[in-house]
Amino acid sequence: MAKRRANKKRTVAEPKWAELPRINPDAAGLDVHEAEITACVPCDRTEAPIQVFGTFTPDLCALADWLQACGIKTVAMEATGVYWIPVYELLEERGFELDVVNARHIKNVPGRKTDVCDAQWIQTLHSYGLLASSFLPDATWRPLRAYWRHRTSLVEHRAPHIQHMQKALQQMNLQLSQVLTDITGVTGMQIIRAIVAGERDPAVLAQFRDRRCAQSTENIAKALTGNYRDEHLFALKQALALYDFYTTQIAECDAEMQRQYDKMQDVAGPHGDELPPLGPRPSKGSLSKNAPAFDVRSHLYRLTGVDLVAVTGLEESTVLSIVTEIGTDMTRWRTAKHFCSWLGLAPHNDISAGKVLRSKTRDSATGPGRLSAWLPNPSCAAIPPSARSTVGSQRTSAYSRRLWPQHTRSRAPSTRCSRTEHPSGRWAQTNTNVDTASTSSPD
């Protein structure tokens, strides 16, 4: 009989991924909530590496002192809503490198979910450089972004009261909307204020017609012959008062934004000299009804050195929305294509086994979603819905190409997260100067 061969012991090589190096050894993770913050630091820094802090300002100062005592240099945080903003601002003043990460990008392994586990998971991923930071504009532009977002909400809250005025007029059979394109124009507001003041004669009300109105005085008087009732007049009066209140608030917001723009430094010309004077307005329709009261185009030209309103399809409000959301540092994106992808205008392809399973643009209600909502031109009714993302990408590319030459000559490195290959052959996130096409805004 043949002798059985002796079983030799096989030594299994340790997998390469076990040698994954730590990119950020001085990293901490924060899970931020409304009432408490769960913080985690490396285990070798303190006897209790996990601490829970409150959200009052003294508690945030205690959190910053504890992180400094533990030798922490970079902090990653995950939060919902705006709970992260006070923590971010205080830690930023203390000199920490901060990353606000998207909760969808740090899904934990299946099992019981707790705040402690979330903080540990964030700290572990951040130490290996596996987290992509969400986009945040420079500190110079953040106040303007807050003012602009607040102004946008005021405009949105004012719109329902216009509908309330239209409803009250319709219930009294005052067909003002049939003879006027916009009841909040010069003619419409003068007529409504006269009605609230007690005027009922249609002929007298029709005399408030502006000379630029297309309808005749006779047609307006005919439309204003109705059935005046006290309950509908009361609703009209209150709707007008609310409309005037929000209009006053918007005017105050515009004045504050103008003061902020006046404080910002002008950009120098290509040879360090002053910029040439701004030319005539490129198009007559570059002003919208809800545009700010100050000269937006001149301020943007002074700060960027180029006339962004000259881009086809972009008006002053659109350009102001883009600039206040992202600032003027376009080096955060490598190319215009990366910028369009970050905005959600590029299709997101899900590919498996060489087949495209899904191909659609990314939905976002945060900063990129706000910008992409401004880009499509409502006047382009002939453009099919399937091609509107392409049109938005073309306008965004034209915007970025016009602004990019002002900043690409002296490209300053920006700390962003990208994918780099480890010696082990696996991919991990490292802090380098790359695009942010896959990142999103935290708020």
C-alpha cells in the first residue's frame, strides 16, 4: 500500500487589507443631536475615549477643551438639520480641521444602532480617510449665503398672500386678474389699496391705470364692477397687510446684503490695475420681479472681475444665488463637468455586470438642489424635459468657464477628500486637492 502523504500545515498569508494604514491618527468623530453630542477619540488618548456633552455654549467650550487635551487635530461630524452649525463655528475658531459628512455615506454595519456606535464608526472611518467632506463655502461667503437663503424664504412666504388677494377679489367678482397680467404691479396695487381704503366706484378705480398698461380704462372699469361684501373686504385687507409686511422685510434684507457686499474687497485686474468699467446690460430681460433692490450686477463684477450676467439664460438673481451658495473659488472642482455633477445635473449611472441599471440625475434639497432649481430657464417651453438637464449643464459650464480663468492661475490647494490607492491594493479616502463631484452640502 502506498504510504499516505503526511499532511503539511499550510500557512495562510494575512490579507493585505489588514495593513490598511491610518491616514488621520489624530481624528475624532461627533454624532450631533439637538440636546447632546456624542464624541469619540482614539482609545490611546484618554481613559474614557467616548464622552457625551450637552449643546449649550459652555458645553461646546468643554467639548473643544477636551478635544484639544486629547491632541485631536481633525474632527468629522454627522448631524441632521442645522444642529451642526454652532459646533462647527466654535470648533473652527479653535483651529480644528472640520468635515461635515453625509449620513448616507457612513451607514453602519447591520445591528443595534446607538449614538455611541455612530460616534465610534465615524471616528474609525475618518481615521482611515474613508469619509468625504460635504462642500462648504469660504467663511467670507457664509453670511451672504445665510442672508440670501433667508430672503428666498421671505419671497416664498409672501407668494401665498398674493393668492389670498386674488381669491378675495374673485369672490367679489372683481376680475382684476383678467385685465392685468400681475395684480402686484403698479396698476394692480394702486387699485387694491384704493379698494381697501373705501373706494367702490369702478370709474374712479380705473383711473389708477398706468400708462404702460395694455388694457383700456373702460375694460378695467368693467372688470371692477362687482359685489363688495364685508367679509371678503376684510380678507383682502389682511392679505394686503401681510404682503406689505413681507415686502418690508425683504427690503431690509436687501439693505443688509448690500452692506455685506460693500465690505468685501474688490478683485484686481489681470495686471493688478483697476477693472474696466462695466458695459451695458447684455439683455433687457436680465432683471426678475423678485430681484434685489441694489445693483447686483456691479457688485458681482467688482468681486469676480467678469460679467456673469452675460451668460445666456442667467439673470442677476440666478447668478447671485450661485455665487452666494458656492463663493468665487472654483478650484474646489477640477473641471466644469465636476461642477455640473456636484449640482446634480449629470446622470448618476448604476452599473452592474456591465449593464446600466439606472441612469437619472441626483435629487437634492440642499445647496446643490437649490442651485439646480435656478438653472433651467422657464421660458424654454420648447425644450423637452429629457433635455433640460443638458441645457442646465451647458449654462453651468458657460458660467464656470467665464469665472474659472480668474482663479486657476494661482491655484491654492484645498483640503478635500478623494480616493487614492493604498499599497495594499485597496482604495481609501485621503485628504488631497481633488474634485468634490460626489459630495453634497450639509444643509
